[in-house]
Amino acid sequence: MATKNNPGNFDCYKNAEPDEPMFVLLGRDPTASIVVAFWIAIREELAAEGDEDKIEEAKRVATQLVAWAEMKGKRQKTLLAAKASVSVILAAKENAFGMNLLNTAIDQAVR
């Protein structure tokens, strides 16, 4: 797993362009594993060639994020975050505005 002391094979800091925006998730964040799981699902759906190793590493990281959050006593918050993420997806599916936002985000991401 990538850490502060051992950035791993996909070092976002090293690979980032000057002033490129980025968002870092920490192991103590009970939502981190869920966000990474969504990222994995989206990247697999896009099926971008050359992403296979990055996706496999992300799967290992997601598992390690869960373990870290549990070690920090955040199991309950992680479960609540998972439940909330399902609620957000279901609400977006049922809400035309929410679906419009999702579709717009997807359209912009694939351009």
C-alpha cells in the first residue's frame, strides 16, 4: 500500500503536473475505502487500456483502508458511510435532477 513514507508504484505527488488539483484520502477517513471502491468501479467501467495494474493496486488499498479505519475504531462510521453511499446512489436514480447531475459528470469525464 502507498504510504507517506513509501509512495508506491503510482505516486500521485510525483506524477502530478505543477498546480494540478488532487484530493488525498487518509486511512483514518471512514469514507476512504468506499470512495476508492467507487473509483475502481468507474475505472473498470471505462476499461481504459493500461489501467489494470492501477486498478489492482486500488483494490489492495481499499482493503487496507478498511483495516486501518477499523484499527482506528471507525468500523461503525465506515458502515454508516457505506449505507449513506447507497442512499446517495438510490436518490440520484430516483431523482431526475440527481440523475442529470450524474449524467453530466459522466459526460464530462469521458470527453
